[in-house]
Amino acid sequence: MTPELTPVRRVAIVEDHGALRIFLRDVLTRLGWKVTGVAGTAETGAALVLETAPDIAVVDLHLASEGGGDALIRRLAECGSNTKLVVFTATTDPTELHDVLQAGADGIVLKEGGLPELIEGLEAVSGGGRYLSPSFR
């Protein structure tokens, strides 16, 4: 009997808060994810995702850069990127959240749910599903 191989899941992190960006990189690496890179702006995030083609990108909605995470999601959709996008955000504004789903996000994880909820969202999306934080549903 041959052991079943777990496919390597590749993730990029686009978050403008440096400490959180590095924390997420370290935790996801320890959990077996291959982190293709980290970025702090929508511009560098788009370049990272388009260059490394990860399976999933964790994207902060309110990036402190032109257009923010919403612009990044729209740009990746326009470029035909196959990367699944999980928005990791503190906002609870239903209009904003519905807009990013319309723009092409595959999941929304509210930061209030913390790391366990982010992992749950990444697992769901990497398995081909969609994910919405319980408090957003």
C-alpha cells in the first residue's frame, strides 16, 4: 500500500500590515502551505499573483494603496488569473462584501474570526468551494 500524497497547496499573502503579513506567512508555512510570497500593496500583490500563480491568495480588502484589495481582485479577474481569492478583512459592511464577491472573490473571512476561521476558509476554497464567515452569512 502506497501512502497517499497530499498535494502542495500554494498561497500568496497580500496584506498591508507587516506584522500580520509575516505572521500569516509563518503560520501557513508551518501548516504545510507553500507561500509563494508576500506583498503589501495592490500593485505588488497583483505582480506577485500573476508571476507565481498560487492556488489561493489571501487579500486584505482595505490595502493602503491605490484601489485597495477590491482593485486587485478586479485586475486579477480581468487578467484571467486562475488563483482563488480569499478576502481577509475587518470590514463588516455588507455592500462592500457583496461587491468583492461580484468582483470575483471566492471567499470572505472576517478578521474577527481569527486564524481558525481563516484556515477554515482556505481549506474550503482550496477544496473547490466558497467560504463566507458565519457572521457575514
